[in-house]
Amino acid sequence: MTEDFLPILGYDHIEFYVGNARQAAHFYDKVFGFQPVACAGLHTGVRDRASYVMQQGNIRFVLTSALTPDSEITRHCALHGDGVKAIALNVENVETAIAATKERGATVVEPPAEQTDDHGTIITAAIKTYGDTIHRFVERKNYKGVFAPGFAPITGYDAQGVGLAAIDHIVGNVELGMMNHYAKFYAETMGFSQLLHFTDDDISTQYSALMSKVMQNGTGKVKFPINEPAEGKKKSQIEEYLDFYYGAGVQHIAMNTGDIRKTVSELRDRGVDFLRVPDTYYEDLKDRVGPIDEDFASLQELGILVDRDEDGYLLQIFSQPVQDRPTLFYEIIERHGSRGFGVGNFKALFVSLEREQERRGNL
């Protein structure tokens, strides 16, 4: 068995660059049920940015905006709109992680750096991946604070969560012809293996298509599907994303829940708009997926999709984009043994996506 030269303990956080971190934090609190746990800014001695740490279950989002016009954050938001800058991974040793990936060809964009306060020391470093996105390695075994030095805890406030428990996977969209390049990057530079490969035969309609490879780390805790557009009669959702994000980036973040019907009901009540597949999808659903624990009528009412593989079944649903640009969105997923990604739902989803693209004038 090949030694895992980059042991990853799990996802540490996802950092978004946004136009207004305070307002974004309010959105993720009131709409998605994330608890604000820490913040940084002028009041904590940080002069160039403001950040809010939002948490629900084991999911941690960091929302960061610039305080100055001449800033990497400002430029990122001007080009891409609100989007994911950093996918942070928790590792046992940052120095080892950086050395191993750099030796295998990674571009280091943040060399190892220590930050210390009364709660201990945290070490971080980062490498480049697709587009302007980075992977940040975080070593926090010697840190007992709420998030990191420079952040002050937010206390005395209880958000009403919606049952989101953990990050399931994070999907990247890359340019035509670049999927294999980044699959190779994850394999050779980070020691990931290919879990699945979807071709345009799997994910297509009469108008558009995409191809995807799912890469995972040695333990299977971290999964990164990589999408690229495929030739079609009209513009695919991947091309639309690339056009409006102005390059490659994170397309969606999938989050696990133990009760998808309850989670989706609450999210809908709070104003989250979800993609809706045609009702014909549900006509033969019971025959296609076999017995499940959930009531089919309730799934249809909420627009939740079902797929089955040899290991079990899963339930999933996809939000509309959460900003004005048709870029980042979210997936809510509940797994019952299945380790797949809902390949049986891809065609129905593409029909729904194309309907939304046509409404936006981008098909």
C-alpha cells in the first residue's frame, strides 16, 4: 500500500472573499443557520480586512472583506464577485505538508507562518490550485482559542441551526481541457486518488454537457470533484460559471445533514431558492431506486432527489446561486450508505439548470 505523504485530518475551514463581510455573516446566520463564533478587524488590531467565522456542526466558513481599495481581496471580488478563496485543510504538520507538496510541483503562495496569542500557536501555509483558489494547510494542535490569533470570540448569541453537520465535498469548475491537468495535480502533488469519472455520456442533454473526475485523499475524508465543460449545441452551466466568475473556481459546496427533509423545509422557509426538477422525475422514482426510509410524496413536495448505488442510497438537492452572478451554490445531501454523487440525477438536474440559464439569457 502506498504511503500517504499528505495525511489530512479533515476540512478546517472555507474562506470566502466577499464585498461586505458583516452583511454576508448576517445572511449565513439568518438564512443558513450558521453561528457567528469569532471576528477580526479594526477592533482586534487587523487594519486591512474584516473577517467573521461562522460555524454549524463541523462546518466552518470564514467571510472576509477588504478595508482598503488596494487589496488582493478587493481585486478578487471585483473580478470574481463573492466566492471561495481558500479551502483550508487540517494537517498534523504544516512544514511537512508544504515540503511534500512543493517537492512534487506545488506552487507555494503562503510560506509557513506561526501566529501566537495567549491560547497557543497556529501554523498555516498555502499552495495554489485552480484559478485564484488556494489550499491552506492549518496546524492547530497547539492552539486552544476559538479560531486563530487576531480573532475575538463572539459570545452571548445563539443562531438557530438547520441541521447542517459537515462538508461532504467541494466541486471545482475548470476550463475546457483542464480537468485532466488538475486531476493529475491532485494525484501527483497531493497524493489523491481518482474515485469516479463521469463523461459527457453520463452528464448531458441535447443541448449541453460536462465531464467530471472525483479526486479524494487517502482516507476518503476530503473529496474534490473537478468539472470541465464538454462540447454541446449550447452553453453548458460550467461555461456560464466560467464566464461570470472570470475563470476557474469553486462551483458548489455540498453539506451533509441527518434529516434532509427538515433541513430543506427550514431553508425554504428562510428564503433559500432550490433548483426544481420536472415533476416527471418522480413518476418512476420508486421503481428506479427501490425501497427507502423516506416518504416519496414528501420528497417530491420538497424537490429532493434520490439515487442508489451498490452501497446504498442518497438524498440530495441543489440551491440556486447565492449571489447575483450565476456562480457559487450549495448542495444539501443525506447519505444512507451510498458513496456516490447522484449520477442517476444528472440528466434531470441539467434540464433544470438549462431552464434557469435560459431565463437568465445565457443558454
